[in-house]
Amino acid sequence: MSEDINEGPQVTDGTVKTETEEDKINGLPGVGAATAEKLMVTGFDNLMSISVASPGQLVDVAGVTEATARKIIYAARDKLDMGFESGEDLLKKREQIVKLTTGCKAFDEMLAGGFESGSISECFGEFGSSKSQIAHVLAVRVQLSKDQGGADGSVIFLDGESTFRPERIIQIANGLGLNHEEVLKNIKVARAFNSDHQMLLAEKSEDIIKEGINGLPVKLLVMDSLTSHFRADFSGRGELAVRQQKLNRHMHVLMKLANQYNLCVYVTNQVMAKPDMFFGDPTAAIGGNIVGHNSQTRIYLRKGKKGTRVGKLIDSPYLADTEAIFKITENGMEDV
Ligand code: ADP
Ligand code: MG
């Protein structure tokens, strides 16, 4: 059993109950049950979002007076643990990061080693650009040892578009000389039927992550696709704000899992053909800056010449915006 399992908060006694965000909001002065409910459903469901709200926003959504709104905001700020970490702690965290290789040298080099644990990586691109193929490749390769470019890890695969194919896992596993039955056992798949279900699945994933799968720590969580259900469920013009709020909350759950359990979260996203919000940019990803700001690594995928695919790193905080050409083969991802 790997020591990586349960690196999150330890609960030694079943009776220990930690204060939930809901409890914390209920405990704020001036917040009764009805006000708490109104705050929760409008996305002010944690101390952070309340701390950074304007009094006017809380007046609007909760129907409290401006004076009360101020009191609530100040109390939330007081209660909030801002989570400052020393540079040294952050360096230690950086040192624990695992990089999942793809099997394509050019692609790994573009990512300075591979897809990182501890954060969200997003691939966005048109249909057929190989977003789901990369998800399958990672789901197998994360099971390789660290020396082989994996993380000795298991996988949670949240499938929003019914694209998970065990047959494809078998092909890629065989190409690497792995026992494909074992590889399949170490991948837990759940189909998301709508955006609420998807959000719930992400939250419930934590239970599996705490336990591990077959004694292996979960080192990869796939969300393929991150945005399609949200896009379908909130398609009306007036629904954009709610959609973005929910998507933001969803991504915060994913980010927390990535951060807390040092796992790689890989999400896929589509592009808008003719975005009305981003004139002049035909490659704008769905979800706008909510998704963009929450993904530490963003890769734009497109089809290249002769059946190749091209990945381009976008807005990386510390890597150059470079491109990598690759092809999808029976074995997975390969250099051209
Ligand atoms: P997206 O998720 O971006 O819509 P996919 O990842 O599903 O795209 O598909 C990318 C490409 O991978 C497809 O064009 C398909 O032809 C190719 N592909 C799928 N399986 C194989 C395979 N076994 N061998 C070679 N290419 C494959
Ligand atoms: Mg796909």
C-alpha cells in the first residue's frame, strides 16, 4: 500500500465532525436560516465568496439591509483563514509534483516533463482534435512507475460525453506491455448525466481518493468534457451568469482535489465556433475566463497536416507558449 493514500485531512474518529462551509455561513451574525439558504443557492456558498462580495450584491441576493450586508462581509473576513503559505512550503509542494508523460517527447517537452499533479490541466479544441484520446493515454500511463514516466497511480474517469472506451484502454496498455485487466481495474468510471450530477460526482470523488483504488493512490482525475453539460443545461442567454457561477464552483472542487491530494486533474473543453463574447478569436474556449483562470495549464489542440495533431501551450505562468506536433496511433500518442 502506498503511503500517498490519505495524504488529505485525517479523521481518526468517526464522530469527529468538521464545520462545513454551510455551518460557517449559518454562524455569521445577521444570517438566519432563510438568509443562509438564499446565499447558498446564489453561489455565496463559502466564506471566501462572501468576503469578497460587495454589500450591494448581498442586499440583492439575500434581501438584507446594507448595514447587515456589511456586518456579514466583515464577519466572514474575520473568520476566513486566508491560507497564506511560506515560499518554502510552496517550494516543497512544487517538489512533490509528479509529471505524467504522454509517450510523445515533443508534447512532454512542451509541458516541461508532462501533465502536472497538484493542478488542473485543460485541453480545448474542436471535435476530433484528440482531447478524449489524451485522457485515455493518461489513464493508462499514470499507472506506470515514476521511472517510466507515470505515478504508480489509479484513475477516476468522469465521463460527460460517453466517450470512455475500455477497448481503447486495452490497446494502449498492451502497447506498453502492461496487464490490461489490471489497468482496467484501476480506473473507476462514472458517467455524468447532467451538470448537477457532474458536480456531485466530482464532490463524491473525494471518498474514493481518500481510500485509493486497489491499494493505489488516485493520481489522475479526468473530466471529459468539463463544459458540455453546462453548455446544454444553461443555454439560454439569461442563464450565462448562473452557468458561470456553477462552473466556477465545480472547478473549485476539482482544484481543491488536485491541490489537497496532489493529483493531476485533466479536463477537456470545446471551442466556440462563433463566440459572441470574444470577437476576432475563433479559438475561444467555452466557459470564458472562469475556466481559463482555474486551469493552470491550458493546451489548445487542433488538427494538423496528414492526420497529425498540434498542441499549443497557452498562457502558462512559467513556460513559453510553444507547440508540439503528435499523432494518435494504436499505442496512444507518438512523435511524428
Ligand atoms: P475529441 O475528444 O477532441 O473530440 P478524440 O480524442 O475522440 O477527439 O479523437 C481524436 C482522434 O483519435 C480521432 O480522429 C480518431 O480517429 C483518433 N483515434 C481514435 N482511436 C484511434 C486508434 N486506435 N488509432 C489511431 N487513431 C485513433
Ligand atoms: Mg472527446
